[in-house]
Amino acid sequence: MTDVLVSDAPQAHRFEARDEAGELLGIAAYDVVGRTVVFTHTEVDPRAEGRGVASTLVRAALDSVREAHGDVVALCPYVKAWLARHPDYQDLVHRPA
């Protein structure tokens, strides 16, 4: 697998995964409510499926939220399932006051 580069594209409300040539491989769409990032949809180009792109994308997106001292709500089924498989990211899950 080629390296996957993940960056935030806040103007488009999404994190983007690209290959070394800059080709878009996948996106994790989100909305921001205060300090909470609400992940609404994750999508990977069918040609890149099965190469770990979605997992790399979500991990990097969640690391970015952690770095910004935010929390997350996972409306996206993929992000929700990813969080369930990674207990070390449970501290990011939004807990209503």
C-alpha cells in the first residue's frame, strides 16, 4: 500500500485522505458544534478499498480532534464502529453534561 496522507479541509467540512500523488482516496465528513466534531459520513474510493485507507483516515481525524482538545459524536456508522474497536479513543466520545 502507498502512504496515505490525511489533512483537514475545514472549508469543505471534511478530512481528506490522499495518496503520494495527491489523488483523493477518501473523506470523513463532519460538522462542528462548539468543541464537538460530529462525524457524519466516511467514504473511500472503491479503487482504494481494502487497503486500510478508512482506518488511517479516521485515526488521523480523531488524533486531530484530540490535539485540538475537542470531543466527537459519531453519527457515521464507520466511525462509530472504529471507536468501538479502539478503547484508547473512548476519551474522545462526547458525554453530555
